[in-house]
Amino acid sequence: MPFADGIEVTATRNGYQSAAATVNVRPGNVTTVALTMASTSTAGTITGRVLDQAARPLPGATVTVRDGDQTLATATSAADGSYTAADVPVGEGYTLRATAGGFEPKTSAGLKVEAATTTDAGSLLLVRPTPDYVAVHDFDHLPTGPYAGDDDLAVTSGGGSVEIVEAGGDRSVRLTRTANSGVTSLTTAAALKGIVTVETNVMSEQPYTSGNHWWSIPYAKDAAGQNAVSLAFTKNTIVAYAGSTTKTVGAYEPGRWYHVAAVMDTVNKRFDLLIDGRKVLEGAAFRTPVDSLAKIEYAATSTNYGSVTLDDLRLSQGVGLSRDDTALLSLETSHGAPVDGVLEVPARVTEVEVTAVARSPFARSVTIDGAETDGAQATRQVTLGATGAEVKIVVTAEDGTEATHTLRIERRPLAQDTTLTSLAPSAGTLEPAFDPGRHDYTLTVPGDSLTVTPTALNPRSAITVQGRPVASGTASPAVPIPVGDTEVAVRVASEDGTADATYTIEVTRPEPELPQDGATAPPAKAALSVSGGHRYGTYDVTMNLWYGVNGSVLVLYENGRELARRTLTPDTPRAQKATVQITGRVNGTYLYTAELLNQAGRTSTTPLKVEVTQANPGKPVLSSDNWDGDGSYTIRMNMWWGTNATTYRLYEDGVLVDTQQLTAATPAAQSAATVLTGRPAGTHTYVAELANEAGTTRGEPLAVVTR
């Protein structure tokens, strides 16, 4: 700066107040100025991206910012994988966690947030529990001798040889270099990015003695040949490049196999290195920051003489599974998937087919209930006991490690069962054929009524058809089936009342053809009438055609829905009459219309409106003979006149103490008596209920005092 006095120095930054000071700049001097800036914000923003294991955007992932156990902010990734977490409190040491269905969670620690500043957290790559294996080579199917490569393995034998060798029944590939000529190599090509795992079993049979000795095991390169990850066996040691620096990560013993796995992240240019399952490098930088991988190379050049043997080469998109992986990928049964290791089945089930699949496709075997199956999948039929079965599933990993998984199959108690073993209609055929586990059916019938016979697995189950009780194995009351579609519901309640299920039959009755009765003109107009006593809900609707062209069919409708059809005998021009009995109607207004049909057409009758006002039982009246108040007495119920009931219930202090079935003979009187003994001293309140198909009527309370 030029020499001067009174120079103003100003500092500015987003989220802070500006600070300024005046200084003098003199020859030969260094002037230090302390500027204190006050924060104007207490929060910042975090941005980043969530990608899948192939580095593709992963929309819908949930990203949380956490400080220990406290969640500070939450965001959701967009279609391009990007997310923004706003209003994050200023601080450091924060952890990012991304989750998405079907993927393993991913975290990133040590995040710092500054005031009014956007922090780019980079990319979080989520992997699936099982990787996609794009190349797997175990060489066991190849003949021993010189090896020239195959579809996705390329071989160069310059300066030596590449051959298939066998030891202990297991075949592998050996690279041997004896001369300084060309390259001795085995390579596989694959265009991959994101999370990529390369793993190999490697052995050097001879100890290092002198001279050059460097075998890549492997080098992972991009399309331009740049090394992203470089691993090598050299002079009895295992080395790797971490950035531009070589690191010794272990030593190898001649004649011993080593499992070498590199898990690479081409987005963040980092990799983890594992030797025999032990992580020796974590988050190491790529040797060259490439964006994708194109080639995996095992090789030696120049005067790097000797040999290296390779087996079980695997290249995968995602994180490769360890050799001791004993997890289950899936556990399915013939009766659905278990929940938390438990499968509930109906009491009718006596056998369950169980299929277990190991997560690792290289598992040695899967054993179900003692029956071993080679490979990663097994299926077995399990026979259940009275309460079910406990099924042991043993997964043996490729290195021989074993783990036992338990599936508990629970048969529901018979008292909780709601299963039908058969459902038989009186006409037609159920579609599809009856299956106890299926609850929806269709049925086509020709007639105007239908009965169904449901049979329950538990004979003590309570069954209703269209709301009317039916004993297991017996036919239901007739269900009216008008033209069109009618839903018939068969409800099964468990014996203990804890569960219920409904089987539904969608019944279709086609529109019948007009009768071929020879009529040349449509029927004359008829009239409808109702019998006396209709106010109680049980009555007759009668059609009268006093004179004129007769009909062959009468169709009666109630509130616009077909109720009944009657076949008539035409005798034109004489009068015609037909009656339909109506029962069980609740209080309300019912509109009846009808049509007379013959070959020449159809004619509507006059409409008829019916008011049902006394369908519910008459009101019960209670009395007591407790004249001495001693706690033993009879409660009598009388319904003097009105609609009769079919059930009588008596409540004492709100608790049901008696139920009796009554015979209806409307409008005659009804009565019932309940004998009570040993009632404690005090005032007891009794209420009676009368019930029939139409409803329930409660009487006035009766108070009884005992001493």
C-alpha cells in the first residue's frame, strides 16, 4: 500500500455487521488491525445431493441434520437428487443422514455451518442392501492349462504366462512373469461409476528374495488409463496409493490366500480398502480423481518377475458382501411374508411352505428345519403342531460361518378363527371356486331368491347371512334376488368375539325375456292395495287387474328396487290377482310400484304408499312383588297391546341379568317373569327391553328397595 495516514480498512461478510478502522501506513512498518464483526444471523443453510449406488439422482430421500441425538433440520431430495436444509443453527460437528426406501442409510460427520452462509455438503451415495454383481469369475468351470481369456476377461502373456491351475479341487488363474517383454496381465472391462466394489482372492506362492517385484492386485482405471485406485503385492508387503502417497497396509505370507476388496466412490473420489474383511484404509483419496471406471487390471511389467495367483474375482455396483455374510435376503411362505420373524396363520392351516434366500448369492447352503440345500436358496414344507411351529433356518456363508434365523409360525386358536370351510349357494356356481382364504365371489342365478349354506371351521362361530343368524352347515333364510346385482354378505364372528370376517357374493340375476304367451296387446292397467295391520311392518301387497288384457308376469318394486316376481296365468279378459307377503319392515315410508308383462309389452300399475309406524315392539311395563323388601322377589314384564317382540332382556343396575325368547302374536299381549334372589340391601333399578327384527323398545325404570 502507498504510505499515507488515515487509511480506512473495512471488513464485510454475509451474516455479519461491517467493521471499520482507520490506520496510518508508514515506511518499514507492518500495521495489524483487529476488526470485530457482530453476527446478524444465527443460522445457515446446507445443500447437497443424494445419489444411488450408480451415481444417479435419488429423489424422495429424507436428509436430516443432527447434533448428537437432536434433529436440527430435515429436507427431501428433489428429482435431480438435490436438497436444501434451511435455518440450520450455526455450529460444527454436525452429522448428515440420508435415508430412502430400499436403500441403506448413509451418514456424513463433522459438518460446519456458518451464519448466513450456504454450506455445500457434497453428495451422499446410498446403496442397496445387496449389490449388483456385474462380473463374477471363479474359474472352476475351465480346464487347466494356458488361459487365453473369455468374453469379459482379457489376457496378455507377454514376458510370461497366464494359466488355469488346480489345488485341492479348486481352480484359479496364475500369472507368471519370467522375462522383460511386454505385459503379463488379466483385465476386465466395465463402465461403472458411483459405488463400485472390486474384490479378489490373491496369493503369492514364492517369497520375495531380490530384485524388482510389483504385482497390481488390481489397478482400477478410467477409459484414459488413469489410475484411480492402485493396490499391489510387492516384496512381501501389501501396498496401496492413498492420493499420491504409497502406504504399506500389511504383509503377506507366501502360499496364503488374502481377500482384497476395494470399495470405490467415483463421485467423492474416495475408497475403502479391506484385507480379509479388516478395513485398513478408510476414505482414502483416489490416486487420480477420475469420474468413472473402465478397466480392472491385474498385471506386472518390466523386470517384476515372479507369479501371483487369483481367484473369485468379483466386480459389483454397490458395496460387495463380506465372505462371512449370513444374512437373509428374503423369507417368504405360502401364507405371506412374516412380520418381525412371526407368521400368523388361520387354525385351518396344517402345513406352510417356507422359502429362505440368503443375502449373499455365494452362500454355501441354506438349511430349513434340518434339511440342507446347497446354494443360496432353500424351500421346505413345514408341518404345524396344534399351536404352530418354530422353524430354524441356518445360513452357511461362503467362508463357513453359520448363523441361525428363527421363524415362528403361530396358528390362531380355534376360538379366534373366522374361516369358512365351504360356502354353497342353492343355485348357480361361485366364481372363482370357493377357497377359505378368498372372501369375494360372483354368482349368476335365474330365480328371485337364493339360500347359501356356510360351514365354519369352528362350529361355534357366529354366522349371519344378510344380517340374519345361520347355524354352521345349515341353509340360510331365503334372500330375495331382484333382477340386476345384489350383494350377499356372509359374516363370520369368532367364538370369543375378538375377530370377524365377511365373505361377499355379488349375485347377478339377468333380466328375463318377455313371456311367449301369444298376447297381441300390452296388459291393462292394474291397481295395488295393502292389507290391514301394515303399521306393524308385516302385510300383504295385492295387485288387482279388474278387467282387460292379462299379464303373464308381475314384477313388484319397493322404493324403486325389484322386490318380487310372480308368474301369472293369463285368461283375458278376466280379472287377475296376485299377492306378495311383506315381513320385517321397520318404521318408515315404503313406495310400491308394479309392472304387468306379456309378450306384447309391459304396463305399470298405480303406485301405493305404505306407512309403517308401529314395527318396533310395544312398550314393556315392569312390576315387582317385593312387598317385604327381603332381597328375593320376582320382576314381571307386561306388554299389554301392540307389536310383539321376539326377545326380552332385563337389566339390573345397568347389567344384563336375564334374556328370554318370546313368541310373537301381534297385537296380543306378551309377558315374562324373572326370579331374583339374594339381592343386597339398597335400591336397585330395573329396565326392560323388547326387541324384534324392526328394532328395540325400552320401558320406564322400576326402582326396588331391599333391606
